[in-house]
Amino acid sequence: MKYDCLVVGAGFAGCAAARLLAESGRKVLVVERLKHLAGHSHDYRNEYGIFIHSYGPHIFHTNNQEVWQFVNRFTRFHNYQHRVLSYIQGRLLPFPINLDTLNEVFDCKLKGGEAREFLRMEAAKAVYNQPPENFRDVVVSQVGEYLYELFFKNYTIKQWQKDPEEILPEVALRIPVRENRDDRYFTDKHQGIPASGYTDLAQKILNHRNIELSLETDYFDIRNNLESRLTVYTGELDRFFDYKYGRLQYRSLDFKYETLDQEFFQPAAVVNYPNDHSWTRITEYKYFLGEKTWKTTISYEFPKATGEPYYVVMSGDNVDKRKLYQADVDKLNGKYLFLGRLAEYKYYNMDQVVEMVINRIGEYLKR
Ligand code: FAD
Ligand code: UDP
């Protein structure tokens, strides 16, 4: 069969790419190996009327006006500001670390202007590489060893099963340190949750007369029967090349769900557990869309090495391997575009995926 474009994967990258190609007049086939749309942002409404994010909590946040306009063409966003607490020594403290966190941990009464000097003194007591070479260096250079050990070290070991000194600085740079009392997880201009869910958003993005969709279809089973001028690949980078340079690492997750006969379980959507228990965090889903129900559904999140690839692992050995694969991608002469978290092996957020797709498909269409 002949299409102008084949898109592999129906996550944010695949859906946005398919839409932009379809709007330029091209006939597009989207193949997705799973039974559902939306990739790792997939969600569904459970029997208690609460939207569950199947692959863990997803909050859309961006400062990019073009990205925000693109997603708002297809859905209304419920205004939601994400807040996270960290369970530390029996107390729930604001995370990322802010002025209130400092005052609670150190039992003091710092005012706004005093936090910077306080943190500088904490960092000055520690030994680390400057400029920072790894996850630990970044955090310790910002907040010192004591807060690093309380909030970061053990969470990071649980999440990645690696010494934080093996993890690249960019992972730590995802988490800000605040000298004020802002307790939101993100400070982007635009934040929210699609009012009818991410799966509905994906469906609406793909709803175009030039797009055909085939679920439960693995690209590697059908690629020899299809002809297309362009293939947009959003699956795992190493799998495309039959693991010729060895396997890239991915992290997966197990979820244990509970629905409780009470209105709320915890005071925020997410509570992190750096030092206690084997889970990393508990998510209470009704916060995201503000559903009014007498029951509540929560999930405990347990990181693991195998299974559905949720996270790319930002360590030196993986990034070196990514470079080898990327050089092979570059040799494919524009007939393929590798887009998204798995295909580029980058720790992208959803908005970064959309931004990159707008740019790369835009360049392709100009050519
Ligand atoms: P994916 O969503 O992984 O989509 C790739 C698709 O390709 C999948 O559906 C896969 O099944 C399909 N596929 C792969 N190989 C094949 C094949 N051979 N044939 C056919 N189909 C194939 N981002 C945020 O912005 N905010 C958040 O709060 C946030 N929280 C997150 C929490 C967790 C626990 C995780 C894991 C991620 C989170 N993210 C968040 C990141 C977000 O999930 C990703 O940025 C985004 O989903 C990536 O989209 P994608 O299309 O690149 O990849
Ligand atoms: N992190 C941590 N303590 C926390 C939360 C995060 O040490 O309480 C570290 C951990 O290494 C994590 C990284 O910061 O993997 C990035 O956190 P983020 O919340 O961005 O992770 P995601 O939402 O992608 O799982």
C-alpha cells in the first residue's frame, strides 16, 4: 500500500507530526503497537468517575506560545497548578525546596532575602565538582549535602537504580530551588490538564480526513509491505537499528492502585517518598481535573528495569551509545524523521515534544 507519510507511534510526537503532515495535504498512515492512543500520556475515566493517567501523573506546562496555541486548537485545558509534597522524617514538606521548606527543615524563620545566603553557606560546607559534572554536583552546589541527602539522594537511587554521580546534570536541572514561598512544581506561563483527557486530545489531533490509524500494529511487522516517501519514527531508537551498538537503557514502572472510601487521601496530587518505603511517590488523581466524588483513587509508583519503556536513562554510557545511533539516523538521508522521547532518547516533557515536532516537520515541509 502507498501513503505519502507513515507515522510510527500515536503519542504526542506521532499525533502532532501526523496532523501537521495531513494539513499540508499529505496522506498519512499512523501505526501504533498498543491498543490505545496517546502513548505514555494515555488516560481513562475509571468506574468511580476519576480520570487516571495510565503511565503516571501528567501535567501539561509550557512557556511556548506556539505550542500552547497548537494544543488549544483541539481541547480546552482545565486550569491546574501542580503541587508536590515530600515525606521527610514524618512530615509533609513543600517540594521543590522553597523558603517554607527551609524554615521547616531547619526550624528557623528565614525571610525572602535571606534564603540565598543561607543556601550558599550550606553549599560551602560540601565538596563537589564545579562546574557540576553529575546529578549530585548540581544539587549539592545549590542546596548543600544535608538537603541533598534528605530530598534527593535516595529518591534518585530508587528511581534510576544508579549512583546519582552516574546521572547527568540535566536530570537535576529539571528541579528548581526557590528562594520565595512559591510551592508550585512548575512556574510556566501555561499549565493545565486537557478537560476531556489526553486520550481524547490525541483522538482530536488525529481527526483529519488525510489520516488513517491502525492500532495494535507494530511497525516492524508491516514495514516491508508499505511504501511511503517519509517515515516519522517515534519508537525506541535502538530497536530501529536492531540493537547494533547494544541496548540503550530504559526505566519502567509498576503501579499499585487503590480506591478508598474517603473523599481525599493526601493534601496534594503527588507526595514523594525519598527515604521511606519502596515506592517513589503516591499520586491522587482527582486533583488533576477536580472531580467531586466521595471516593478517591491513588497509585503507588515502583520503578523497575524492564517492561514498557517509560524513561530514558541519562547517564554517560547511554548518551555515548545514543550518539552512535544518531550518526546512523543522520545517514538515512531525510527519508526518516526520528522524533520524540524514545526515538531521540531525550528526557522530553510533552510540550518539548510538540515544540520539536512543530520545528522539525516545519523544516521538512519547507524542503
Ligand atoms: P510516547 O508517548 O512514548 O509515544 C511513543 C509511541 O510509539 C507509543 O505509543 C509506543 O507504543 C509507540 N511505538 C513504539 N514503537 C512502536 C512500533 N514499533 N510500532 C508502532 N508503535 C510503536 N511530560 C510532561 O510534559 N509533564 C508531565 O507531568 C510528565 N509526567 C510524566 C510522568 C511519567 C511517569 C512519565 C513516564 C513521563 C512523563 N512525562 C511528562 C513525559 C511524557 O510522557 C512524554 O514527554 C511524552 O509522552 C512523549 O511523547 P512521545 O510521543 O515522544 O512518546
Ligand atoms: N528527584 C528527587 N527527589 C524528588 C523528586 C525528584 O531526587 O523528590 C529527582 C529524581 O532523580 C528524578 C528527577 O529529580 O528522577 C526528576 O524529577 P521529575 O519530577 O522531573 O521526574 P518525573 O516527573 O519525570 O518522574
